Amino acid sequence: MTKTSLRRGAATAFLLASILFAFGSPSLGQDTDEDEFEGLVAGPGQEEVLIYCSACHSTRIVQQQGLSRDEWAETLEWMEEDQGMSEIEEPDLTLILDYLAKNYNIDRPNFPAN
């Protein structure tokens, strides 16, 4: 092999690696929405659910539930009364209940795949 063919081969390998890196991974220093919000479905209330719920347990527990709005309200009340969770004040409480009732309800529209 000549020096020229080695250089071409190295340049081609570098170019292919650069293309794969650029299109095959998230930008450096940036999290994907799923990573940033631990798999919670995007929408109003997502951030509040992450803040309040992940303070004590994984968001995976939230994602695996299939509760009605009333059942979510009862669950949050139980967490406050029996588990020592701080009371969630308005407007966060309504935002959280709306989010949970829409995304993690009895129909389980966003049940985690794995």
C-alpha cells in the first residue's frame, strides 16, 4: 500500500465516523427530552410531576400506574398523610392532576415499553 492510499483510507474512515457521530447521537452537552424528564410524556405539568414525584421515587412508578383523576388525587393525599410528602399547593396540584389524568390514566396510553 502506498502512502497516498493509506491517507485516503484514513480520511474516508474519519469522514464516515464523523457522519455516524453527527447523525447517530444527540448533540454534545444536551439531553434529550426523554432523558431530561426521565421518560415522562411531554406536556403541561410534566416538569411539576418530575419535581414533586422524583423527590421520593422514580418516575417509572408514575408511568406504570393507570389511575383515574380521583385515584391520583387519593394517592397524592395518601402520600401526604402517610408517607410524609409535602402538600402540593395550587396551581401545581391542579396542573399535576390534569397531567396525570391525561397521560397516566386507566387506559394507560403511555405505559412504558420497557
